[in-house]
Amino acid sequence: MVMENKTSLPLYEKIWVKHTFSRVMDSFTLLLLFLLLAYRVSSYNNHNFSCFVAFLCESWFTITWITTMSTKWTPAHTKTFLDRLLLRVSDSELPALDMFVTTADPVLEPPIITVNTVLSLLALDYPANKLACYVSDDGCSTLTFYALVEAAKFAEIWVPFCKKYNVQCRAPFRYFCDEAMANNNDLPQFKHDWLKMKEEYEQLSSKIENAAQKSIPCQLMGEFAVFSQTQARNHPTIIRVIRENKGISDVMPHIIYISREKRPKQPHHHKAGAMNVLTRVSGLMTNAPFMLNLDCDMYVNNSKIVLHALCILLDSKGEKEVAFAQCPQRFYDAVKDDAYGNQLVALPMYIGSGFAGLQGIIYAGTNCFHRRKVMYGLSPPNEIQNAKKGQGFTNGTFLSEKETMQKFGTSKGFVESATHILEGITSDLHKSLDLEAASKVASCDYEYNTAWGKQVWEIGLIFESKTTNWFLSYYIKIFQNNFLS
Ligand SMILES: O=c1ccn([C@@H]2O[C@H](COP(=O)(O)OP(=O)(O)O[C@H]3O[C@H](CO)[C@@H](O)[C@H](O)[C@H]3O)[C@@H](O)[C@H]2O)c(=O)[nH]1
Ligand SMILES: [Mn+2]
């Protein structure tokens, strides 16, 4: 009985933040602005053109002040209950997650940074057989591929180390730059393992560094031979399974490298195009019901973040209303006081929590957990339902097979995987690392005459959508979205 009560408890709660003082100060500022405007209007006859311009500017400032004030009037944050989630869902019932990392330029975004992002994902506290890490390389760089191959070898010891000692920060470059972390564990074996791991990481970094110094990072033989004929903007699709998860006892997730096809005359739509390809390739290969996207210069600083996000996405209320769970960006090694506001502290703290208290946070382009079926077009205003078996479905309308193909493109495998997702079939997920079919959906003309990048959702406002055509950024208005702090 007690158990039953516990499992029906909500998995997350919105906590409203009290902020009477800042409300009073904001209202007072608004009053002063109104008084200023009233003064300008009342003394209109005595003033010249410059006063008129000042009046226009002050009016505009007052409008933006009112908008900002109303945005942050009722701030909230989300509290998640991991213990309740783990009571409700056993390890084997946890849903799969496809994780996307995007990189585009091995010079501006050095591969060691991407490697750290990937390592922090591989070591997440989540069953590894439910995780797949896809790296999209828009630079088609041998160096990036080489770095990932080497990182996968290092991960074989890094992941068990993190799990054994419950390491909090699982991006090695951050972990090893703080000596204090070596002293916070009393287990006798720890110091020895820590030193060994540090040495291994230094070897990995110098290997990548040395490769970066050479004009050709490594011999273009074997798995690298494919890079011998490529140019960054002119090459066929390259997809490689760097590490395949062997099943439930294997601690390493899948690692898959993707460099989508590029041709000089074909638009590639920057990150948005890469995200579309990642969505399709992962749909064919692992088809997880949830997806996480990260820029290559982000890393995960909480190893249980997937469980936190699932508290929101799997909660019975969240299931009906929440399209995605967004995590804020934090910056490391920033200058003290942040005089120029580069760390974006105010944005998530004030505006972000304000949005969270209204309908929900907006999508920030990275660090976001997405519900795959929402991407594919399920958008009922109050409920994210599943489609009926055997019928493609979008925006409340059932589609014929032909219409489904027009929407998702001509890959039969992908259309089938999308239909499974729309129908809520997760027990029968595609688990085929079929490179040929995957290459087809990563080709640069796959999206012609399909709904990728257009239609599907009417609201395409922020970040990727309008300028760069990302299919996925259309879903803001309808759902509540939650902000994980
Ligand atoms: O052709 C491209 C160009 C960029 N990227 C990747 O897109 C991400 C973001 O690009 P970046 O140039 O770093 O943009 P930022 O201004 O730093 O990124 C912010 O703004 C972007 C939208 O303008 C969002 O997509 C990002 O998530 C958000 O962090 C990076 O991982 C890039 O590797 C690609 O994959 N292909
Ligand atoms: Mn960036």
C-alpha cells in the first residue's frame, strides 16, 4: 500500500520563488519611468527636437521594461525526485537515449574539447546499453575521427573509474585540473588509480596534440582510408561505428561518428542540417524515444542528469504536457565579476526562471532533452498522444503511407522507425547499425520535397529554425517545457 502511494507521487514539482523585494524595486523603477514620460508630455511645448527623440527612446525603454518585468514576475524552478523515479521504473524499464554532439571545425573547436564532451556522456550514470553517442563532424576531419577512436580506447578505463569512485565531474580535463579531487576519497586504492588515470589522460591529450601538428594526423589506412579523398565541403557520407555496445553487461555505450554528405552547390544548413541528419541516422540505428543534444564545447557536470530529465519527461503530467527539458549553460574559468555579462548569468537566473514560472523555458539550442515523437509532429494542445497502430500521424491527422514518405523522405527504414515512435512502440526498437541505410538518410539531397526543415510546426522562431532550417525548433508554443537547474 505504502509502495503504491509512493509510486503515484509526482516525479517533479515546480517551486515558486519568493521575490517580493525585487518586485517592489521593479515596480518602483516603472513608476519613475512613467513619471519621466509624464514630465516629457506635460512640458512638450517648451522642448525641442532632441527632447522628442529622448521621449521616443524612453517610451521604448518603458515598453521593454514592462515586458521584462512581466516575464520574471512569477519565477520558478523545477525540483526532481530521483528516488520516486527509481521506485517507479526499474533499470531495465528505463527508456533509451540518443545523445548528439555537433562539431564543425577542428581548428576553432579543437578535438580534445569534443573528446571531453563525449567522455562525459559515455560515463553518465545510466545503463550503458540504453545510450548511444552520435558525433556529427561537419568538418569531415581525419583528426576529429582519430581523436574519437583514441578517446574510445581511453573510455574503456575512464568509464569504470568514474563509476567505481562516483566521480562527479566526468570530463577529464576539468576533473584533473583540480588536485583537490584527488584527495577527497579515502579508499586506499584511489590515489593509485587516480594517478594512473591522470597519466593515461595526458597520453591521450598528447597523442591528439601531436596528430594536430602534422599535416596528415595519421596514416590513411584501414578505417582512416576513407578520408584520403575528402575535402571539408565536398565528400560523401562517412559513418563509422567506433564502439558498439555489446549488451547489458557492457559499460560502454555505442559511439558513432557521422560526417554527412557535403557538395559545393548544395546548401548544408549549418548546425540545423547536422541535427536533422543526426535525428534520421539515430532513428534508423537506435531510435531512442528521447534525444539529448550538446554543442561540442559543453560537458555534463552532473552524472545523473538523464535521470533528472526523465523525472520531468516520464511524470504523468509531464508525459502529457512537456516537450523537452532544457538545462542551463554554465561557464568555467570565467573572469571575476563578469563585467561584460559574457557568462550569461542573468539570463537563465532571471529570465529563465521567469519563463519557467510562466508557460515554460525556451529551447536554448544545446543541453536539451527532446521527446522524439514531438519532433515527428505530435502536437495536440493538451496531450502528447500516440498514433493508432499502422497509421502515420501528424498534428492530429492520420497520414497514408505515401503521405508519411512525403513528410519523412523515401527511406523505408526511417519511415518505419518514425511510425514506431509516433505509435509509442518502444519495446520493438530498431537496433540495426546498418551503415548503408544510414548513409542514404545522411545524403545532402535527402530532404528535397519532404517536410524536413519546413512545415510540421507553424511556429519557427528561435535559434536554428528560420535561418538554418532545423526541423526540430518548431515546438515552442504548445507545450510547457521545463528548466533543470
Ligand atoms: O555548420 C555547422 C556549424 C556549427 N555547427 C555546430 O553547432 C554548434 C553551435 O555553433 P557555434 O558556432 O558554436 O554557435 P554558438 O553561438 O556558440 O552557439 C549558440 O547559438 C547557436 C544558435 O545560433 C545554438 O545552436 C547553440 O546551441 C548555442 O550554444 C557547435 O557545436 C558547432 O560545432 C555544426 O555542427 N555545423
Ligand atoms: Mn559555441
